[in-house]
Amino acid sequence: MVTFKDIKNSNYSAIFHLIYHNEKLSKQEIAHQLQLSLPTITQNLVKLEKEQLIEKSGQFQSSVGRRATAYALRPEARISIGVEIQRNSIRMLAVNLLGHVFQETEFSLRFAQEDHYFRTLCNKVKAFIDSLEVSKEQVLGIGFAVQALTTKDGKEIIYGKILDCTGLRIERFSTYLDYPCRFLHDAKCAATTELWIRNDIGDAIYLSIGMHLGGAIIIHNQIEMGNEGYSGTVEHMTIDPNGPPCYCGKKGCMETFCSVSALLREEETLDSFFSELREGVTSYVLRWDDFLKHLAFSIGNVHQVIDREVILGGHLSPYLIEQDIDILHDKIRKQAAFPSKESFVHLSRSPKNGVPVGAALPFIMDFIYSI
């Protein structure tokens, strides 16, 4: 049975979400769109203002009568922190309710499973939050993006060979931080950011091509974790059982052929590689063609299982051009049992900091959905 309290909560939620999805709205426009009375709108606007979730934001232009007051979201009413942990560095940023980054920092810190490391990083996080000049209540939580698989609740790392952190529990951080904390797989963080900025994905395969390869499966606009959190880890799909050794202990994984580490030589950077490639230097052209051959083989196999869009993200994606995607499609079609006439490989639209943003976003989404 629907109670009066349920109706009040529903009205409050509807008004907040309408303002959230619009830059500015007047009381009259809210009443018109939601078909609610002005007294009901007024009562809820007062409550949302008192809770500092919205604010008056000027007035609308009017040729006759009084100008209507404009109401808008207070983006920094709640924030969350995303922390990307890599072997030798940390990238950290603050995200507001709109998913926008409004402060960020990066510093060197070599990962080690030692109290000194955890204390140092947590002190850096606390100093970063202090610099934002926000209250404790405004901070929804801290997401730690790691090159590792995590439990669904984000409390433990269940597979972390890159950083040698298997078994690490979130308490090593939350002991020093008086905020909700969770671990998140870095590739799934990047896919979460992609979902946030796009509303047309539905189902897709996300490949994060960085120094290491990572994958995520998106089903019904949700990251599919699988029964034990392994879904989407295409990086450990065997391409050649006699191929190069992978950090997982096997040989010839997709990681060993399709990651940036597999592409670059020692002391080489993506900038230097693509500079030579675009100049048409033969050795680089041949190496790139070999890389695309293996990437096409891998994507073709995955696409055979899940006939959906493939999104290429990670550090490599900003360097890719339309010609690269065309070549990739051509190679996929040549080895496919059922060649697709449609182009299904696309570049990520998420920014370069998609991983730490994606680590922060779950706290934002949980808060918004809770209202």
C-alpha cells in the first residue's frame, strides 16, 4: 500500500532529479513538468535548499510581471575522491555530483605492502581533501582504482599479480581514513566513466589498452562482474600457447600481444612511437601492422562470443586515427566466420583520467539513486 510518506518521498525525489538533469528551472516550470501543486513544489524546494543540495541561481528573463527565481543544483553539495594506484605513481582527483573533476593532483609513490606506504598515501588523501575546503559530510567516499581484480563489494583484492597485492584488504587504507573506501578494478573504472558520459551503449566490450591490458563487459548499461569478479578479463585469453610469458604465469595471453608494453621497445614512449609511425618509417609501420593483426585476432574472437560494440580506451586510444580503425576492421573481417558489414570498433569518449574518475563515480551514483 502506498502511504503518504511514500508520496512525499516520491515528490522530493522527482523534484531533485528534475533539477539535477536541467541547468536551471523555475518553480512554475517544475510544477508544470511534474504536474504537482505550487505549495508542494515550494515545500520541497525549501527542504532541498536547507539540505544544501540546490540553490537559488538568479532569475529568468520576463517581459511581464515578476521575474521567476531560478533553482539549480549545487554540484559540490556532495563529492567523491578517485585514487588511481600505479606501481610508481598516484593520480588523485575530486568529482562533484555532475561527475565533473574540479581538483586533481599527481605524485610519485612506489607501491609497497608496508604500513609506511599506506600511511603516506592516506595522509596525502587527507591533505587533498582538506585543500578542497569541504565538510566531512560532503565527502561520499574514496575509490581506489587498482591494476587488480577485486571482490564485488570492493573490500579485498582477489588477484593482483601486477602489484603483487593479492589478498590486500581495504582496511589497510580505511584504518587511516574516516570515509567509506573501496577497491575497484582499473579497467572497469574506465568503462564506468564511459557509461557515465554516454547513454547509448547498452551492451559492449570495453578494452583499456595501457601499459597493461584490461577489459570489461557492459550488459544493460552495467558492468558485468560475473560470479567471482572475473568477467571481462580478456587480457588473459590465450592467443598463442607458445607465445611470450605473461605475468599471470601462462604464455601467449592477449596481454603479451595487445598491451602498450607489448608494442613499445625499452625506453620508447607512445609519443615517440607514433611520431615515427606517422612519418612512415618502415620498421614502425611493420611493427604497428603486426600489433593490429594480433589485436584484430583477439577482438574477432571476443566479438564472435559477444556480438556487440567494442570500445577501445586506455593510454593508446588518443593516438589512434580513423585509418587505424579501418585497418583493424578489415583485419577482423578477413579472419571472421561471419564478417560484419557494420563497423563495431569505436574509440572511447572518456577523458585521459577516466580511471580515477570511474573510481569516484560509484559513490556519486549511489547517492543520486538514493534520493
